[in-house]
Amino acid sequence: MPRRCAVPGCGQTTSLNTLPKDPDVREKWMQFIFCGRPSDGSVNLSVCSVHFNDDCFENKSQHDAGFARKLLLKDKSVPTILGSSTTQTRPPCSGPITKDVGCQTDQPTQTSVGTQLSFQTMRPKYRSKETQTEQSSNLSSGDVAIPWSNVTSQPFTSTPLKDERPAKRRRCELEGEESVSFEEVCRDSQDVTYDPAQSVTSVTEPSKHSMYTSKASHEDTKYIVFENCLLELFETCPVCSRACNIQPRSNGTFLAIDQLCPHCEYFRQWKSQPCVGSTPVGNLQLSASLYFSGASFFQMKKVFESMHLKMFKYRTFRRHASMYLEPLIIYKWKKEQVDLVKDLCEADKVIIGGDMRADSPGHSAKYGSYTTMDLQKNLIIDIQLVQSNEVGGSYHMEKEGLKRSLELLEERGVRLDCIVTDRHPQIQKFLRERNITQYYDVWHLEKGLSKKLEQIARDKDCSIVKKWQHSIRNHLYWTAASSTSGPEKVAKWKSLINHIQDVHIHDDPLYPQCEHSHRESKGSSKRFKPGSKPLYRVEKVLTNNRVLKDVAKLSPHFQTSSLEAFHSVILRFAPKSVVFPFIGMLCRLYLAGMHFNENSNRPKATTSSGKPMYRLLFPKAKKGLYTTKPVTSNPTYCYVYNLMTLLFEEVLPDPFPYMDELHKITVPDSLCTQYDRPSLEEAIAEHVSRFSQGAV
């Protein structure tokens, strides 16, 4: 049977104090219990703490503040209080004891007690989402209750810790994916300060420290803390100043420390970061930061390991990505895409550009991402990811990507005026059958012609071609920009053959003569001679039928250079040397699109006097020639902040509504599914080294 308080009518089972050994004090206890009547002094009796004054305890203020779980009675203390509802001394009585039953549920008397401890020690154990200490226990009817306002944690009771806590264990750490329950350490509460001039039950206005901790947990500032420096804070008991037992536990970047004093049984639990459910906020935020910035998990893990920083495992990162990050990215991109397409529907003239980017060089690409851009506003409209086994090979991925993009725009009601692309033969036929006006990007045609002219210039008899390469490139761009029709472009382009021979009058009526002023030639070495080998080879390259057809369709207004710049942005989020799963690759393309749309039209940098800034570059493609480029202002990353805020405010509490867009995406089978997969044992048995094979 559990021991109960011996005072008649009380019956408490907690905070009990046994009879003292001092005979005089013991006799006074017996007189209080039995109202002065004779009794058997050998009876093992106990009295609960409700019947003692506050000054009878050594640690009453610490217990009320939550720093001690057990009240320690002073020597020669005598019970004098009848019950918890009165502070009067129990009078002597000779008759039967009578007591109002209702007094058992009254609020215990609480008083302000002076203390010699520091202000930080006497702070009540309240905590917020940002506070990293926590205490928990169950209140019973014999405990001193403290009124809590807008908090969920409770003060410790005076129940002995040995009845609730297991024996001391050796120091250990729990890593990564091990099944560890952190529910007890992950409850949310609110941080409140304590004023020692008031009662221990009073709640004051937030202090300066609480103002710093009022912001969201994912926006809180983080620091690198060394383990030895951190554990020093828990080595000494703040109540009795003696050594404590410390037990740290870790889960990735999360650390929880249990501090227990074996002398006064002071206990608290500290955690390095708040938790949502069983998910540490720091672990999830690190995964989100890696994903949203396009960084590599394995590269970051190498950095952490070199510094001996704790980090979670890759399967934890993938769990965060599949449950929270990837559904959020797809939802955010689709939402922004709706606004972009809505603006296109309201525009009178829509000119878009399209180009495909393969995930690896050569003809063995796994993914092909086709991007369509609003060339007038320089914004990415749509990104379609195509896997090679969906269309029968990597050569057909570009056509399929364009087809999906055009179908999406048509469903939304966008009316295209024209589209600017490269000279892919399948794209030409597809757009011709759809009756969509197509223009070619000048750079793609110029690049192909420059390669052929460079090959001709390597011949020692055709060295004169090298002197004209730069002028021929400039003439191609001028032809596209200054013409209003296809035949006019062809006429201006063909006039180049006469111009390099120093002939400036032409037979074509659409362009009868050169527009530059007449200049006399200073030397015949700079001109092509009629009937010469260099002229024949150059004329054959520049005026063949395919080139003339392509020149007639050169874009006169917009080019796809911005799309090529976007492809360089993709390299930051999805390098070609790394293989990603289908959804992972798609999300990284969407992140690149968000980054590009936010920074594509950022202003140019200027000096203090307001002049635009330029820098001098020597591109490798120009082979020693320089170029100037305006300096733009620093890029912004507002999309990362918006994603992070949306993650912790909406997605983390309820991720299922964001799964809808993810489930609409059809994920193709992996490339290896089209092949027969042997068992591992058979493959090992058939393995033969090339150097151990026999002679043929």
C-alpha cells in the first residue's frame, strides 16, 4: 500500500516527510498529528509538505521556480498548518477531529520568498519556440501550482526523481536515421521573463532578450558552437553548485542535453533548436537551403566532415525533399506560371523563343529540357523535361519538348505571333505543319558558317579568308537587322560576294548597291581576285541553297541569346556531371527558372556619379579579341526567402495539399527497365577481366 499523510483528513501521497529521529521534535510531530493525545511513538508515520510553513524548507523558492523537484525539510521543523486552505496554527483539541472536505481542492498558499541566487537562476522555467530549455512533470494535489499564461510546459513536482527517472546511463549519441523519440523534447511553449521583486507566480513584460527571440525559428540567427564550450554550461548545478550528470543526444544538427544533479535532484533538458513534431527545424532548414540554392549535398557533407560538424545522412535529405521541398517547388512554379501565361493572353503580339538543353554532351543524353521564353519581357514561360526513352532516343527530345510547350500555351489561350528557334530540321517541319511563323536565331547560323570559314582559312592558299571572317560575321547580323523581308535579306547577303571583290554595284533590284561611302582600295592583297580558289570556296559556303533559305528566315528583332544565358544558370542548379532523378531534375530546372525570372531584368550598375559601369572581357571563342560588357547590379534571392517562409508556415504543418501538382506529373520509367536485369550472382560469375582473357 502506498504511504499517505498521517494527518487525519489529508491523505496526500506525495511530498511526504517521515518522522524525525530527534525525540523532542518527534514528540511535537506526534502531538500535531494526534492533537496532543497519547499515541504509539514507534509507528512509522509521514506528513506531507502542506502542513509546514514556507520557512521550514531549505529550497522552497527553488522548488516554486521549478529548479528542484523535491522539497528539503530543515532540521527540527515542526508541522503547524492544519490544511492547504488556511494558514492558522492548529489549536490543541481534545475531541474528535473535524475538517471541511472542500479545503482539499483549494489553491495552495503562495508567498514571495527572498533568495540569494542570481536573477538568471531564479527565472521561472517558461520557454518559447526559440527557448532551448524544458522541464516536464505531472502535478498532483499536493504540489504547489503555478499559474501559466499561454504556455504548455509545467513546473516540476516534489515527487522524488528516482521514482520517475531511470538510472544514470553513460554518455551516448544518436545519429541520423536511428529511431529516437524526441516528442518529449519537442513541445512548443512561450518565453516569459521573471521579476524577483514580485511573487514567483507573477508574469512580467517581455525583456530585451525575449524581443530577440520573438521572430520565427527558421529566421533565427545560428552560430557554430564547440562541444566542450557547450558542455561547460551544464557541468555545475545552478542550485547547489555541485557537479551534475550530463547526457547529450544528437540527431543530425540537433542536440539535446539532459542535466541531472545527484545531490539536490535538480533536472533540466536543453535542446539546440526547436522541433516541429519529431522533425528538428535546423535539419529541415539545412536541407531546404541546400536544395533551394542548388548546392550539392555530398559536397556540403565533405565541408561538414572536414570541420567535424554534425550533419544528417543522405536518406534524411531525400526524405525532406520528397515530403516537403519538391512539392513546394512545383507548387510555387506552377503558381507563378499561371501569372506569366495570363499576361501573355492579354498581349496583342506574343513572340517567344525556344531551345533545348541536354543534360550531357554528345548524343547519349538522358534528359532534354525544352525552355520557352517571352522574348519581349525576357522571362521564362515554360520548362518541359523529356526523358530519352519516352520518345525513342535523344534526337527526338527537342521536338517533343516544343510540342508540349505549345500545347500548354494553346490550352491557356495564348495567340503566338512567331517563334524564334535554332535550325533543327524536325522543328522546321513541325512548325511548318502547324502554320506557325518561325525565325532562326542569327548566332546559330553564324556559328556554323564561322566553323566552315575557319577550316578554309587553314589552307595556305586561302589565308586571305582569315582577314574577312570578322567582317562576314558582322554582315550577317546587319543583314538580319536591317531587312524587312526574306528576299531582301537574301539580296543583301549575296551582295557580300561582290563586296569582297571590291565591287559595290549589284544586279539584284532589291539591293542595287552598297550603302557605305565609296572608298578606294589601298592594296589588292586585301581583296579576293575573281576566279581564285579562295573566292570559289567562300562563295560555295556562303551561297548554297540551304544557307540562302536560312538567311531568309533570320530573326529581325529578337534572338535566343537570353535562352543561352538561362542554360548557363541551369548549370548552377543541375550540373551535367551529376545524375538526378526525374522529379529532382525537374525541380532544379524550376529553381533555375525562378532565379532567372527574378534577376533577368535587374538594373545596370552605375558609379557614384551615375555613369554606367563596364568591364573588359576576353572570351575564349573570340580567340584573343576583347569585348566590353555592362556590369549589372548584384542578383537577389527573394524566391529563396519566399520558399523558406512558405515551407515553415504552410507546407510543414500540412504538406498534403501541395502534393496535388506533384501527383499530376507522369514520371517515366528509368532507362535500365528496358533491359533484362540478371541476378548479382550471375553477373559476378560471368565477370572476366580484360587482361585475363585468352588469346583469340
